[in-house]
Amino acid sequence: MTERRFPFPDYPDGWFRVGYSSELKPGDVQPLTYFGQELVLFRTESGQACVLDAYCPHLGAHLGHGGKVKGDNIECPFHAWQIGCDGHAKVVPYASKIPPRACVRTWEVDEKNGHIFVWHHGGGAAPLWRLPDLVEVGSADWTEFYRKTWKIRTRNQEMAENGVDTAHFRYLHGTTNMPDAVAEVKGHLFISKANNDMSTPRGGVQGSIEVNSHAFGFTTTRFTGIVDTLLVTTVTPIDTDYVDVHFNFTVKKVGDANITKGVGKAFVKEVTRQLEQDIPVWENKIFLTRPLICDGDGPIGLFRSWARQFYSSAQSEAAE
């Protein structure tokens, strides 16, 4: 079923969220399932966030279930082997020598904007770009993030393409107009800008939407008009069927705190409504490699051309 629906390789390249900084205190350990693999996330006593493949190289115990942080290592719950953030065994309490092959795979971690990201690359390459620091995050002029999350049966590229499919905003979501999007590509970055005219009890308000997609795992959407709003979207593959979707909204504060809260709440409700209308379409559609595109559909062709660069696993297989 999955292979008929989507011809993509299993997992794209890029930075992907695996946790929130505020939910991982020093000494915390969390089991994870992403990219069809079991992982373990932990924060050392010195404060570093680390991600490893989950299974101890000794006898295969899952480090995320019962493992404990000891200094800068994670201790296996089975025989108390300690593994460092570099994946190598540091302590075997009952042995005089540590086996030279006692190591597990490590994942490159980048922690910023309140999120913990890992780098995934099908060809095993080191990070090819870095994610930006967002000026809104932590600013006294902006609210704390309001979060929404979903588990959706789709793929990263399908969700990302939705943003440039301008016609569906009117015919699925019922917006009053179809956004007139202009898009450009800058390496791993896809930038889309559109007008966003909104109706209010006091009349129409002109606004804009700017979307910056850093591959398929991290996207910022900045809305202007009634109130400036930033939406940070992260989409991480759980396996070849499901993705883990997180929306983080922050609103620029206006003079009255109640107005900020009210407008922000209404905005979050509307964006959430639109996404939840998309879900049954995503979960039941197929990907057409040669769709019938017509004028008014938005820059779907440009998007798909840009998207191909993030499947290094397919490129590696083709070269063999």
C-alpha cells in the first residue's frame, strides 16, 4: 500500500525535530522511534543533549527503557555498561578491558529555538546546512509558543507540497481568495511569498505570508496583517507510514494582553482547522509523478524539482 501511494525513498535528508528542550532536563532519558528505528535521547549532567541508536552493543538492551544518566554517559539497565555521547563504551564495571568494537551509532544533534534536532542523511554525509536562529524565540515582544501535534499517515514531501498548492486553499479550506504565490529556491531553502487578504468585522485587512522551508523537516511561516504571527512547523518521519507533526505558534504582543491572547487563539484555531481538513486527503491520496498541472495551481513543478535533492539514498543506489 505504502509503495503504491508514494514512490519516494524511505526517508529524506535534513534536520528533524526529536524533542523539546524544555522537556529534557539534565539526567532525563527518553526512548524514541523515528526513521523506522529505535533511538534514545538523553541529557548529560553537564547539559548536552545526545541521541544514539537505542540498543546496547553488549547484549542488546534498550537504553531508553531503564537507562540512567551517569555524568556524561548513559548507563545500560542490564549490565551497567556506560555509553558516551560519542557512542563508545566508557565504563564496563566488571571487566578489565572494554571491547574495541563496543560502540553504537551516534546522531548529529543541534539544539536551538526550543527544539532538539537530529541530522538524517541517506548517504551518511555530515550536515550540509544549519538551521537558523529565530529572533522571535525568547523575545519579550513575542508570546511563548503554543503547541499542537498530530500523527499523520503521509510522507514529508506530501505535506510540504501542500504549501505551494494555492488552489486548494479556496476549494478545500474555503478561503475567500487563492493566494498569488511567488516562489524561489536557494539551495536547501524553498521560499514562498503570497498576499493574504483577511476579513474582519471592521472590513478587509491586507496581509502577507512568507514560508521558508529548510528541506522537509523544519519550516517557518510568518503571517502579517491582523497580528504578526510566526508558525514553526516540524515534520519527522516515524516510519514509512506515519509522520510526527508539531505546530508551534508565537504571536507578537500588542498593547493589551487580552487582545493578543484572543487574536492569537483565533489565528491558531483557523490554521489548525485548515490542517485538520488536509489530513483525510493526505491519508488517502496517491502521489502522481506526472500530475495534470494547470495555471492557478501554484509553483508545484518548481517545488518538485527542488525536492529531489533530499533523497540521497536513491541517488546512491542509482550510482551503484
